[in-house]
Amino acid sequence: MRILIADDHSLIREGLRKILLESLPFAEIEDVADSAELFKRAIKDKWDIIISDISMPGYSGIEILKQIKTHAPLTPVLMLSMHSPEQYAVRAIKAGASGYLTKESAPYELVTAVQQILSGRKYITNRVAEVLAGSLESYSSKLPHEQLSDREFEVLKMIVEGKSISEIGEILTLNVNTISTYRSRIMDKMNFRSNADLVKYSIEHKLFNL
């Protein structure tokens, strides 16, 4: 069994490796620390499952997930996140993830999730199932942030974290004009006028663990 772990924190990678090896002692586990290396290894080698953080330097986990599913569609991907299912679960599942797990629950659910995904099924917790069901409501009933594209949502996250347009551009390897366009779209869709409005909204709706 070959497993690839992707996370930009070495302690997280080692922790996940330890959890997996306790129940899957014969598994061959390798790891990467950023999205670029994840994509490279994901399409170069064959993996039984990829376990990836949803927020890493460079392209977001959702963007890389879409690329992996395009170039290696049969490789199952379990997405991990420090964020609650309300924030990313629907986006991850729609992008092709075989499961979504919070890092908080990983010590208790990781092995079960991996085994279920390896059996050919998706791993959907009760909470994620509730969020998915809620996402089936009409577009007009969605909250403003739920109407953003995956890229817009990623830019929103960085804005409320206090990153400048140029800093976001460097992280996403996009020019400042493109990032400014994303910011304008976010403001239009959410009907806000300033970054302060975005921060206030994100706090009120408990986005990004602010």
C-alpha cells in the first residue's frame, strides 16, 4: 500500500504517519511539504491514496485536488483541514475528494477514513453529510461567501488574514492585477466595500478560525 501525505508542517506529517503505521504497519508512506511537490509526485507515481492538507503554500489544496483528478482521476484523495466542514467540505467533495476530515478528528478517524476510501467508498461524516445536504438549497438562499468560486474564497481567506494584494499574488503566483480583480469580484458578490467589512463578516460567520 502506497500513501502520500501532503502538509506544510513536519509535525503534522509525522503525526499522520505514526497514526497510519500503527494500524497499517506495512504501508509505504511518503510525504511532501507544498502543493507544487504534491502535484508533481501525484502524477509521477502511483498511489493507493493521497492525504492532503487543504491549505498549503502555493496553490490551494482545492486547486491542486482538481489538477490531480484531471491527471490521475483514479487516485483517491482524502482532504484534511483545520477548518470546520462548513467552510471547505462541499468545495472539496465537489472538486473530487473521496473524503473530508478535520485535523482535530484525525487521530480518531484517520485510519477508518483511509480504510473506507481504499474499499472504494467515500468517507462522509455525519456533519459533512449535513453540510452537503444544506448545499443543495437554491442559490438565492446561500450565504454570500458560499457564492464565491474556490479561487475567490481562497483570496478572501488571505485578505481577512491581513495579507496584501502583492503578498497574495506571490503566494498564488498571480500578478497583482489578477488578485485585484478577484478582490473586486468578492466585494461585488458579497456586497461589501472594504476589507474591514470582509473581516467583520468572517468573524460573525466563524470563517477561517479567526
